[in-house]
Amino acid sequence: MTAKTDELAVIDVTAFLNGWEKASDEDRADLAAKLDHACRDIGFFYLKGHGVELEAINAMRRAVIDFFSQSLATKSELTVLKDNYRGYVPLGFFTPNDGKGVADQYEAFKLHYEISAHDPICAENGLYGPNRWPVEPVDFKNAVLAYWEALEWCGDVLMKGSALALGLDENTFSSAFSKPLTNMTLLHYPPMDEGQDGFGIHPHKDTDAFTILYPDPVGGLEIRKKDGTWIEALAPAGAFVVNIGDMIEVWSGGRFVSTPHRVVNRTGRERYSFPWFAVPRHDVMIEPLVDSLPGFERPAISSGEWSRAIWYTNYPDKEAVRDGVHVGSLRD
């Protein structure tokens, strides 16, 4: 049973629209305190005052809808590449949890941080490189890049505030995001029948640092609370839904909570979504930066190695487990 709720914290970052440096010490401390509470409690919150123009959001949504409205044959010309995970993901293409369970009911298009194929960093990690931009819709690339740039600002503010919340230098996390492995998944969820097994996306935890999502009015994003009950995210008008992922949880030594969530679409309507996942540069180590809470133990692993393991969880013939690090699926 899922309860509808507006109990998630609302964090306003209007004070930082003119630049982090121009905000007062009181504004920074207030942001840190609010992030600290939200990230320790449930790991989800709503973000308002972000300054992302509605025009950019609407252009992004139109581009997503227009792309998925094309024929399967056209979309399949860009079917996702296993080596660097860019391109089209057909409906039911991936099976969750290393081949166990019913295939998730979505189709997707994967994009990563755009970088030239000639950049030397491409030789260091295969997930770097240019995206596979579709020919249609014609405004697709411009819409994506404009929206992406706006979210980079949001992500940087959240990174700085989170570092302060943990008693670290404000640039500790931000400095890890030069040439990042940040990526975006464009999603289309067809409506599921009332008695149909499975999910739009099965219960999982995000494995990035921060996820920023502009909610679809159809709804369907459900979050598991610490007591095991599920609630549906109901964001205020104009607000983003933000959640932390496993990377921030590890950096925080377990103080911040990466929370399971899922998507269920039984509304009878088409659902579209385009979450943006902030992931640091490939050589950044994912290990506690403060003293870990009792019982919280995770071996150090680089962002690049972690990210490649995550993609493998989508393929039935791959298992993403390395020295006790489980990524991409729940262990309970």
C-alpha cells in the first residue's frame, strides 16, 4: 500500500542564484542544516528557488516525448552500446537484479557528459566520449544541453551545502566533478494494467551522488521509508525532486541515507521522466571522508570502476559485485 504524502522537506536555494560566493554565511549554514536533516532522515527532498526556467523544462519534456513517439525501427537504430552505455533502451530490454524478476516496463535513452572522442580521458575510462544524438527531433540536442547546464548549477550548490553539512571544506565534493561521469536517462513508461506484475522501474537505490528530477504530473515515484512503508512523492509546483545516492552515503560514512524507490504507472496515461545523475570524475575514490558510523563498512572503489559495474547489473550475464561492493540492486 502506498500513501500519498507531502512530508518531504522543501529546500529553497534562492539565496544562491547570484552565486555561491555572494550568499551570506547564514544562508550557507541554513542550507547545510536543512540538507543534513533531509539526507539523514530519508535522503529525498524537494528543491525550489533553483532558477531553472520553465521554458527549458518544457523544451526538455517536448524533446523526450517527441523522441519516444518515433517508430521502434527508428529508435532501434541507436540501441544502447554495451561498452559505453549510450543510446536507446527498448521496452523490456533490461531485466532487474541480474536476471531475476520481471523486466521493468520502460523504454529509455541514455546520455552521458558530452566530451570529444579525442580527449585523452577517453583512453582512461570507456564511459567517456560523445553522445549518440538522434537526428529527430531536430531540437533534441539543444534542449538536452540547455537543461543539463541548468542542472549542473543546482548540483554544485547541493554539493557545496552537503560538504558543509559534514564538516568538510565546501569545495570537497565540487572539485570531484571536473570531467564527470554524470549522466541522464530519458524515460517513457507506458501505462501498466492493474493486475500486471512488475514495475515501471523495480525498487532500487541510486548509485550516484545526487539525482535531480523534474516530476511528471502523472506521478508514480514511490519512496520507501525507514519503517518499510511506501510513500508517493508529491512535489510542490515548480520544484525538483532530489535524492542522494550511494556515493554520497559512502562519502558521509553512512550518515546520509540512500533510500530505495520505485516507479509504478497504473494511471492509464503515458509517463515521461528525465532524471539527471551527478557522478564524479572516473578517478575519484568513493570511500568515507569522515569517520564512519558504527557498522558502516565499505571498501574503497573508484567512481569509474563503480560506474562500469552499475551498467553490468542490467545484463543477465553480468553480476556487479566486487570485493563486497554491491551496486545497482538492493541487498535486502
